[in-house]
Amino acid sequence: MMDEKDRDSLIAYRLQQACDTIELAKFLVSCEKLAIAVNRIYYGMYYALTALALENKFETSKHGQLIGWFNKAYIASKKIDSKYGKILRNAFQNRTKGDCDAFVDFYKDDVEVMLSEMVIFIEEIKYILNE
């Protein structure tokens, strides 16, 4: 069982990881490393979502369970706009496609949209955590 101080430290760490990942994803897009950027875009959101889950004392190592928890606790309950559920789902699907499928190409314009959605998603999670 994690004590409050450890939990707060881990939440802060995950949020910092999310913010650092924004910068990394921007760099990868600028270098045309689009599949890797798509991976980092998802993981930036994942780190922020992990912080939110920790704040709510929900812990899992499974991405699907974390996304399911978020959809139930925040999207279905209308605590957050449903667009954030779509952003997360699309990022997860694109990351899976980019990591697991062969010969996947992403277009820079599409990845730039994903990147801007990632920033919006992480900002929203930070806002919720600071309420």
C-alpha cells in the first residue's frame, strides 16, 4: 500500500513525464520520425492518465483497464467532455497500429493533429488534478 507522500511524488513524476514527452514528440515530428512520435504521443497521455488514476487510488499495469476506468469514471459520468475519450482511444489505436503492424505510414499532418490533441489532453488532466 502506497502512503500519501509516495503517491503525491509519483503523481508529480508522471505529470513531469507527460510534459517531457510532449517536447520529445515535437522533436520526433520535426525529424519526420512519425511512427515513434505516435508512440510517444500515446505514452504522454498514458503518463498523465496514470497520474489521474493514482490521485483516484486506481492502480493497474494494463492499458485497457486504465482506459476503461477513465471512460467509466470521467467520460460516462460526464466529469469531462467525451472528446477526451476519443482522443485517448485514437492515440491508443494509432500507437498499437504503429508498434504492431507492418508497413504502417503516418502522415505528418495527421501526426501534428495527434500532437496538438495530446497537449490538450494532458492540459485537461493537469487542470482536473489541480481542482
